[in-house]
Amino acid sequence: MYRSLLGLAVLAVALPLAVEASSVRNDTLRATIEQSGHSCDRIESAQKDILRSTGDRTLWFVDCEDGRYQVLYDGDRTPEVDSLLKPRRPSR
């Protein structure tokens, strides 16, 4: 019983922090994409490539409403943003 309550307490504290962290992450990714000259009004998803991210090098795949991007943060270097082909959604 005590462990269940402790687990719920930890979850209650950690969940809002995770939501805020993802919001800050999305804001940072969106700003990076827009500063590189691309458009990203709203991020639909952002996935970190854990296999190719190491140390100071972090690679993200970001889906915006109007494009798909690969964003590379590499230490103190300027972030690199590459536009990727976004699959078309089927028409209804």
C-alpha cells in the first residue's frame, strides 16, 4: 500500500515536469527550424534519434503541420536543419 501511494506521489510530481519539458523542447525545436528559414507553426511530433545521438550531439526528427525536418544539435556549433519529404495524407 505504501509503495503504491509513493509511486502515485512520484508520478503526480514527475508528469507535469515531463509535460513542461516537452513543451520547452518543442518551443526550442520550432524556433531552431524557423531560424533556419523553414516554416513550423505547430509541431505534431518530435522524436529523438537515440542511436545517432551521443554526448553533445543530438539528432531529432520533427513533424510540423507543413513539413518534416531533421534537426542536429552538435555541441556549440550552429544547429543544422534539413527538410525531409513529408508523406501526403490521403484525401477523403
